[in-house]
Amino acid sequence: MVIGIFMSFIKLTKAFIANWGSAPAAGVANYSVSLDFNSAVGKSLLASFFVTCGFTVLVVGLSWILGMAAAVVLQRQFRGRGFIRTLFLIPYALPMYAGIIAWKFMFQKDTGAINHFLFDNLGLGGEKPFWLIGDSSFAAMVVVALWRTWPFAFLMLMAGLQSIPSEVYEASAVDGAKPWRQWRSITLPMLKPVNVVLILVMFLWTFNDFNTPFVLFGNSQPPGGDLIAFHIYNASFLTWNFGLGSAMSVLLLLFLLLVTGIYLIVTNWRSRRA
């Protein structure tokens, strides 16, 4: 971290890679270029930031909903529950790169399983889309990240549900509480400590996601797949301007620290108020 912050204050381009000490000081010039939203660099960084925000909201929100639904359904005893739990955790257990590469093959236009299922089996009309280029790239990236992230939410919430005594549900059922009321009045409040940590961790993981766009799109990512971690990587290693890339990384770190601090303050304030 210290080296990264130091690099953000020097003009570390490919001309000075062999000897960092000879790189001239840049002051706050790298930060000024990054935050100049009238320039090409600033505009592209801002667009990447908005893409990342939308990506994070969708992936974290849908992962929590799917994880909560699966955890609640599998909380009840029934035959085959252990097998279904194991099946749900497979995406989380698979090596990340292997899973994303499999999705990359499935998203191919002519030979991919997605288009084959939608257009050949279901008989949807129209032209088969290019999932990994153009406007469809954002949806493809969200699907892959969601597939990889929601089992973690399911695992955490399932573990949290184990700590809620069954007697509480039995007493509420005697009082006439329906499943929806039990979930809203018992499950959610008692899972609050788990949810606070879970949402924060998923937010940080998803906002910093580099592997999903890198494996899906390679170095030539479409605008819809330009997540900010991948954008910073390209700004550093494709243009060989490591000073500018480091400044972007520091700005990202400051943003995540700010959001994390606000989130923890708000959640702690609500806990004390409750």
C-alpha cells in the first residue's frame, strides 16, 4: 500500500521502470488527471465507476435475495436436503478461473450453450446476441458474478439460521404468525449481525472484482464490462503509466474506506437506537 501511494506521486512510465529513483515527481498531477472529468482519462474513469456501481448493486442485492431464499427453504427438514445444499455450494467451491472460462464458452454466439438453449430449444426468434461484446456484455458479467457470489451468501445465512432457536418459531406459530411474518419479525432481526458483515464483505469483493471481466473479455473489454479494477489495470499495464494507475487505485481505496465507514456508522447507530 505504501509503495502504491508513493508511485501515485511520481511520473512512473515505461521510461523509468528500470530505475524508479530517476522518475520525476508529479505532485498531485496524476490525481488531477484522474479527476478531470472533462478529459478523456477522467471521462472513462467516471464511466467505469458508474458501471461498477450498477454491477455491484445488482450482484450484491440479487446474491443476498437468492441466498436468503435458499437458506430459508433449506432450513426445514426434508429428504435430499443435504444433497441440495451441496449442489448449491458447487459454484463457490469451484476454482474461480475454471468456472468463468466455462461461462465464457457458454456465452459464445454460435456454439455457446446459452444461445443454443434460448433459440434452438426454446425457439426464441430474432438474431442470436453476442453476449461478450456490446450492450449484452454487462448482463453476461452480472450473471457470472451472481452465479459465483450467491452461494457465499447462502452459506453465511444458512449458518446464521442455525443459531435461531426453533422454539421461537414454534411459539410464534402458536400465536398465529404466518411464515412471512415469522421471516420479517424473527428471522431478519436475529440475522442482523450476519447481514451487516455479509453485505459489507460482498460489496468490497464485488466492487473490486477483476477476475470476472478479465477472463470473460480479455484486455479488450467492452464499455459494459469495464469494471473499475480492470480499468485501473489497463490504465497501468497497457499504457505503462503506473503513476496514473496508482493514483486511480488510491482514489478507489479512499472511496471504499469512505463507504465502509459510513456503512458501519449507520448500522451501529441503528443498533444502538433499536
